[in-house]
Amino acid sequence: MEVFVDVDVQFDFCDPAGALYVPDSPNEAFRKLTRMAVDRRIPIVGSVDSHAYDAWEFASNDNVGPRGEKPNFPDHCIKGTPGWLKLAGTLPPRFRFVPNVLEAKIEPFVDELASRRCHALYFEKEVYSMFANPLAERVLAALVRRLEADPRFVVYGVATDYCVAAAVLGLRERGYRTALVTDAITGIDEAGSARSLEQMRGAGADLIRLSDLL
């Protein structure tokens, strides 16, 4: 069986009017994958960038990251703003956002998704990897146990050289079978994206096309 992994398919990244638009975002592919998941009852897990107004990633303030990082991105995906929202057509009818907190009861999240009462869980995060959300690892491990299967995690979204690569490599590091939909991703830097693809392939991820799923 499969579990879809929707990485940061949000307005600010995927719409040309977004604050940090990733060029050539394959939005119709994202919409097709969402419809496919709902129609075939494929669980979706995913990530959403969720920032406060003074996030250290932003050029608009003097804050720095835990290791002194300062990427100076434009303000983007500030929770509660239009740019934070999922791209139109990529939000299934029933979903939950999993807060970026240290402790919470994960059983209700897992039960809803495993039983298909809920179509999707989206992990809020502040940095590239969805595993930066402290609950993500526990939820995925419990979900796999509940499904009583060895699911293949099918990854798509933005951006190839940042959050997509972090999701794929994080899944492979934890031993999950992983596939990357190469015509449902796009990157910021062409050379960086090519390096990331080779890194993901080298980590054991399968590279597939949307047509392989259809």
C-alpha cells in the first residue's frame, strides 16, 4: 500500500503571487494527487511551513537560528495569513494539522488517519524537515503499525533542494520505503536540485512519474 507525502504545497510557495514562489510549481499534479488520494482512500501525511511574524529565517528581523543561520528569506507562510494556506485544490475534505509541540496525544491523529475517517495529517514545522515537528516520527511509526503493512511513502511538493529532499532523506534514514514523484516537484536552484535528486537516489529512494501512479 501507499501513503502520500505532501511537502509544503502552500500558497506562498506554489502560487505566482506567493511571497516565496518556487518557479514552475506543478500545481495541477498536486491537485491530481490529492484527488487520487481521496478517491482511492490513500492516507496523506505532509508538512506545512508555519512561521510567526519574527521567524529567524526572515530578512525582516535580526533573529538568527540555533546555529547562527540567517537565510534572509522574504516573510512567508506566517500562520493565519493567506500565504500560509494550502494551495487551492490540494486540501482534502477531512484533515488535521498536527501542532509543532513537544508533547501531545498522538493516538487520535493516528486512529483517524488509519481508519480513513480523516484524509490527511499535516505536520506544522519551522525548518525544512517535517521531522522537525517532534510528533512526526511518533505519528508515522504508529501509523505504520496500525496499517499492519510496509507502506511506500510517495513524496511530492516543493522545493526539491530544500524541504522535499529533507522529507525523502528523513524517511529513508528511518527505514521507510520511499518514492519521489519527479514530475510533481520543483526546485529553487537547478544545480542544487540535481544534487538533491542524486542524493535521494543514493539514499535508496525510487524515482517515479505521476503516470506510474495513474
